Amino acid sequence: MPKEVPIIGLMILAGFLVGGVYAAWKTAKVFAILLGALAVLAVGGAVAWLL
């Protein structure tokens, strides 16, 4: 498996999570903040995997 596949997967996951933040922000701010934190962790994992 190429090195870039997990990185791309984590970035796609982060995109879905950011979309969830956008969708949930008006009704469930606590859940949106949780999704935002998970998105940051996914991007951080992708960067760490890259390095």
C-alpha cells in the first residue's frame, strides 16, 4: 500500500467531519465542537503520518 493512501483517507475523514460541524453548528454546538476536535485530530494524524 502506498504511503499516501492513509493520508488521503484521513484528509477525506477530516472533510466529512468539518461538514458535520457546519451542519450541526446551529442546533448542537457541543456536538459540533466535538466533531471539530476530531477533524483537527484527523488532520494532525495525516501530517504526522506524512512526516
